[in-house]
Amino acid sequence: MPMPWRQLPVGVVGLGLIGGSIALDLRRRGLIVHGLVHRETTAQRARERDLVDQVSTDPGVLQGCGLVVLALPLDRLLDPDPALLAAIPPQAVVTDVGSVKQPVLDRWQALHPRFVPSHPMAGTAHAGVEAGLVDLFVGRPWVATPTADTETAALASVQDLAILLGAHWLCCPAAAHDQAVALISHLPVLVSAALLQAADRSAAASGDGLSVLVRSLASSGFADTTRVGGGNPELGTLMARANRTALLQALQGYQHCLAGLEQLVQQGEWSGLQAELSRAQQLRPGFVSPDRSAG
Amino acid sequence: MPMPWRQLPVGVVGLGLIGGSIALDLRRRGLIVHGLVHRETTAQRARERDLVDQVSTDPGVLQGCGLVVLALPLDRLLDPDPALLAAIPPQAVVTDVGSVKQPVLDRWQALHPRFVPSHPMAGTAHAGVEAGLVDLFVGRPWVATPTADTETAALASVQDLAILLGAHWLCCPAAAHDQAVALISHLPVLVSAALLQAADRSAAASGDGLSVLVRSLASSGFADTTRVGGGNPELGTLMARANRTALLQALQGYQHCLAGLEQLVQQGEWSGLQAELSRAQQLRPGFVSPDRSAG
């Protein structure tokens, strides 16, 4: 027998990349989706793209939903509109898709008894109501960070949602999630942005010739290493803000590692440097699935 | 009238990715190619792959060549075999493909009167006698770093070679080349390797749970940012060794930029952080052609 949440409309709050993709996937599986958006123009595009069965800027659209997915940017998730809070049905299971979990948990566990903090880890370079895609979550991690206070049936509903959409379900403590994403997602943004800054500023300090030359010679390696640093600045800032403590800790660990490599170069310890680079080469396949390992 | 070098066999010393690709491209254009390799097994594979017209481990194979391309690893290029030196015809134009230019220039300008330092900037993740590809250099920069002492006719021959193979020809001082590649090629290797180390060590310091979690959650952004850091350790070490001064300078500039971003996070200056990330986003297209900009 299907779980109870599947028999009622699903409310999706925010129809950007994540919310829009969840809505599309659910509709393709025969579920009814009600979308709540901020602006009428977004509602209009959501109708044109046929993302949802109903869409409105009025939180009343969530009435009757058995599951509500909060697919909002972190700042709006952490400071929710009172009208949204008032409109979420008390009996609905509520989950979010925020990429930092401890502050979301701290805020929402007090706001709704059936809240389940979760983070579907999928993305593309695009955002907004045009960005939603079918099958975005297939094979991707969907992490929940329940506590002892999280309702078991609510957690099971969100797990059912994740699996229905083809994701790989994981549970861990919110603090561990936030440390992990600091290391593998938020730290890389700063590391990568600093590389763009360094190439620009160091070359500029040496004169126009070098500024032109670095831009002419940069190739696929530089493109790869700077991709996330050249990404959405609002998103990068929201992540840093919401995950500040874990990010600062990750930055310290990173700077220590880089200083170690610098010292080997400084002291001309070439066999030591080669050993560290060999170790890095061996580490990478543990983090990166084979289909992402090539250039 | 074709330039004189085209009317004689071309000697290619080393038939790895770069040497093998040059050989294949030249033969497809009707030129005669003589390959010199280190090991008999490599000579055998070069024959089987039909990379060259003649191949030998005996430097005598270079006899009669009008152009000799030194496609050797940097260490062997900087410390050349006396038998190779003795076998290069005195009238031949000689060029190299080394990725650091000042030390190669310092060494080879004294060794051969018709030497032209050059660096075709193309690559794949592969190396060795199986790696050579046709059209590897099409649309890629081929940088020469001549001095006032470089023979004009020899420089014109190497330019003719680069253009024949479809590359984009550039000339700049060796020191500028080495500063530029430090920033856009050698620095990214260390920046990227340190990220793998930090993710591994910081997670390990927090216990097994986090070590598993970072590996489960790492996604395409982490894969991109760590690609060059997980590359060939021998190559990374050779680059750092040959370009030590410029790399250390690039590292200092980089650490300064990263510390600036850290300070913004530390002090909670979110509008300042967003401004820096916006600047990084604006900078990137200047370095990365549109076809490499997406994820």
C-alpha cells in the first residue's frame, strides 16, 4: 500500500532548480503537485512549463497537502514568511532542501512537529523557474539529518519521496553533514575563487603583457579548477553565512595542507612533494566516481 | 615555396603524447618523420601504431633531419644525453616542447645555434607511446620564447611548424611565460591537491563517520576542483622543480587572496564576500572560452 503522503497533493514551496525538478518528477509519477511561489511572473512560467497542477502566490494553495517541500533559498528558509507558516497544514510532513542543515534544523524543528531536515545533493549551473529538470535526483545522495525528536513516520515519508525520485538515501547528524559539505562543497568555492583572483591580481601587478598572457594560455585545467569559484555569488555567500563555523574550520585545515606543499617547494624537497602528489592522486578516486574522473 | 625544413625528414625525440601527436600530424601532411626513443619496446609500439617513418633507440636516426623536435620530459631535456647532443645535425633547426621555458632556454641556447624554445600548450590525461593523437594542437596556443640571440630563420621554421599543425602562435619572453604558467597551470595543481588532502585529513580527524560521508557526498564541483590535483605526480613535481621561483611567488599571491576571503567570512562581512565572489564570476570568462565554461 502506498504511503499516506502519496494519496494527497504535495506542496512545493519555491519552483527553482530543486523545487521545479521535484515537481516535474512527482507529476510524472502521477502525484498531484501544488506550487507556492513568490511572484506572479514565476507562477505564470510554472503554468506554461506545466511544472505543477496548481500554482499560486497565495500560501492557501498548500491547503490539503500531505507533504510540503520547502525548496527555498537558505535565507528565506531561515527567516520564513509568517503567512507561509500559518498555511502549512499541521498534519503535513514538512521537509526542506537546504544545503546547510544545523541552522535549518534549529529553526524548523521548533516550528513544525513533523519537520524532517533533508538535502537532495543535485544541481546544475542553472537556477530559477526555467531550471527544473526531470530525473535530476537519480543516483544522487539525498541526505536527511534527523534527531531523536524527529517523527519516525515523517522521516519514512521523506525517505519514500527520495527513493521514489531515484535518489540514494543517507542519514547523518546535522553537524556531520555541515562539516562534510564545508569540506567538499563550500571550501572549494573559496579555494577556486581565490585562484581567479590570484591569476588576475598577480598578472596585473606584473603589467599588461602578463594579464593578456595568462588569459591566452589558461586551458582546461584552469577552467576545471575555477568552475565553482566562478559560480553564483549569492549562493556562495548564503552557504558561507549559514555554514560559517564549519567553513572556517575547513579553511584552516586547507591552509595548513597548502602551507605544507609550499614548504616542500620552498625547501626543494622534490621526493617529498612527489609523495604528497602521489597521495593526492590515490585519494581522488575515493571521492570521485569513475564517470567524473576524466577531464 | 615551402620552407626548407619541410623538404627534409623531421626528427622527433620522444614519442609520448606531444611527440607522438606531432609525428602523426606531420605524416598526415606528407612529411617524413624519424623518431628517436629511449626503449626498444617503445620503438616497437611506435612502428605498430605507424607514428613515424623510421624509429630507433640510436640517435643516428636523426641524421639528415632539417628540424628536430625535443619532446622529452623536462628532467631529460634539462640534462640531455651527450649521445643525443652529438647526433643533432648542426644545420638543423631545434625546438623543444617543455612546459617551463627559462631553464630550457638557459641550457639549450648554449648547446645549439639554431635552438628555438617553444611550448605547444595541449594535453590530455594520457601519456606514453599510446597517447599520441591527430589534431591535438588545433586551436591551442603554441608559445615561443625567443631572445635577441634566437636565429630569425629558425624561429620562422618553428612558427611554420606550429601553424602547419593548426596551433595559435604566440611569442613572449621566457620569464613571462613561466610566470603565466605558474599562475594558470602549476599553482592550480597545488591548490587542487591541497583540497584533496584537506578533505581527507580534516574528515579523518573527526572520525570514521565523516571520512565516509565526505566520500559519499562529494559531487561534480569537488570532482572539477580536484581534477588537476589528482593528476600525474611526476609531472607536477617536474613543473614545480623547473618553475620553483615563479610558483612560490604565485603561491604567495594566492595565499593572500584566500586569506582575504577568509577574513570576510571570519568577520561576517557578507556583502564584501558577495562582492568578491561576483568579481570572481566576472573574471572567469576572460580566462575560459565559452565551450569550457559549463560543468
